[in-house]
Amino acid sequence: MRSPHRSSGPGHLLKSISSGASRREVGELREADPVDVMCSPGSEGHEEDASVEYFYCRGAVTEVLKYGSTDLHSAIKGPNPPKALILIIPGNPGVVGFYKTYMWTLYQTFLRRYPVWAVSHAGHCMPPDTFDMIEDASVAEKEDVFGLDGQIEHKLAFLRKHVPQETLLLLIGHSIGCYIILEMMKRDPELKVLKAVMLFPTIERMACSPQGKVLTPVLCRLRYAVYLPIFLLSLLPERLKAGMARLALRNLYSLDTYIVPATVSLINVDCAESDGCCDGRRVSAKEASVEPRGISLIFYYGATDHWCPVQYYHDISRDFPGGDIRLCERGIRHAFVLDAGEEVANMTAEWICGDLRTL
């Protein structure tokens, strides 16, 4: 049944959605060009190939996890400059450590030819002792850097400073990260986006979803009530916090152990205070949009996603019957990074390999 709250879906401004690479294209890629052969990523090497950087962006501490080239401005001047950057915009919380397995799998699958980066949300990280959470409190408050609008501008500022303008972008969003990507492309038409992949997108009616009805009042009105427990937990030794994180995640059948440090990093009052992009009321009232620019988009909806019910998938599929809009048939949860990072990365690789092949 059509939702009574739905006046128009997010698709009314998504004018140009086209299909991604098929399994047939993956096969052609393997046969046509040995250099482009995709390989099995394996499980080793997550740490040795990863680079983690901290810096201030729009006055807020920011963490960037990188596989491959760490300085694109220098890399493009070298003999074999990367032809594209795969950039992940996370969900909420925007802790890049949750995406380590997903990123590593993508990086290895394409034989380390393309850098894979993930940029945290402003303030969604536990900075080193040499950093404060914000560089200038008055500027951060004035620009609302921790709010949803501020997080969108934060990502655009990151691209302007750290990514050469001519770099082709393959953007991958997760959850609220999809909304951020859609708004980024709308606000900066000069972005050279090759493709955008939307994983479990929360781009509309977020507060009206089953999970949103429960958590939006808690996160947006009662959040201060949890600061004291978080502060007390933050005083515990790191080993004990890690044990508590494993205990909390014990029911996952195939827990990705790389997410444990990321989970521990959430036990931090500063991170809780900066978690401003939780406000589902904004996404409910203001749907993300993209002007018609011919950008190839893929939307991947969860079949059991309490943040984005299947009805949302049916609505956008009806509005755009020619769009590349997919419904998960594998039972993968909204928070896929907990136990299915490699599986989702393998699917993503299939979807984008045709685009990378043309470079």
C-alpha cells in the first residue's frame, strides 16, 4: 500500500539513472585484458597496506582511511597516475574503521590499481592526543559542521583540498552517506563522478521508517542522557572495552574482527557530541536530489532494512522503471560492515568493473 505520507519520492529529481556492469561484463573484462583481471582478495594485508591520516577539515577533526596512493596531487604527476579514486562516504556513525574489510576487498579485487579511500564524518573519530575535536569552536558552531548540512559541505571541502579536480570519482555511499553523495553532486556540478553506488540508501522519509520512529527521538532529543554512561565507559582500559564490544556483537554469525576497534572508538563523549547527522527529520522532510547530468547510479536496497523499508524500493522502482535499482536477495543487514563487508565488496566490484574498464 502506498504510504500516506509520501507526496513524491526521491526519484522525482533523479533524472538520469542507468544500469551498472553485469556479470557478463565481468567475464568479458577477464577475457579481454589480462591486466584488468580481478583476483580473490584474501584476508591478509589489511593493516600493512592501510594508511590512516588525521587533519582538520572545516575546523573539525577528520579521519581518512586509505588504500593505495595517499597523495593524489603528487601521484598524478608520476609515471603511472591513478585513473580514478574510489571514495566511500560512510553511514552513521561515520567511523571509517568499520569499512576496512570492504575497502581492502575492493582494492585487492582490482589488483591495487585504484586507490580506495574512506573519509569520516566531521568529528566521528577518536583523534590522536595531538588533536582537539574542533580547531575553532566558534567557527564550528557558526557553520554547523556537525549537522547534516555541515557534513555535506565537509565532504566537498575535503575533495577540494585533497583530490585533484581532474580526478575521476567513483563514489560509494552507505545509508546516510547516500544522501550526502546525492547532495554533493547537486551542489557541485563540476565533480567528475564516473558512477555512484548507493548501498542501503536512507535518502527519504528516514524518521518515518520503523527504526527511525524508535531511534530518531532518542538520538535527537534524549542523546544527552547517554553522555554520562559513555563517559564512564570511556574510563575503562582499552582491553576491557574491546571485550565489551565483542560481547555486544557476539550474536553475529561471522563477526568481522576488524570492526572491534571501530566499535571501541565509539565509546567517546566527544564523538557522541559531534554525531549531528543522526537527525532523520531532515531526511524525512527534505529528500535528496540530483540534477540531470547523465551520472550512472546504482541503488541497492535491503529486503529486511528497518531504516529503509522495501516499500521505498518499490516506490522508486515504479517512478523510474529504467533505473538500476536493486533489492537484496541475500539477507544482508543494513549494517553490512558487521559481517558481510567482503561479500558486498565483491558485488560492488561486479557493478563498477565495466566503468573502470573504459578508463
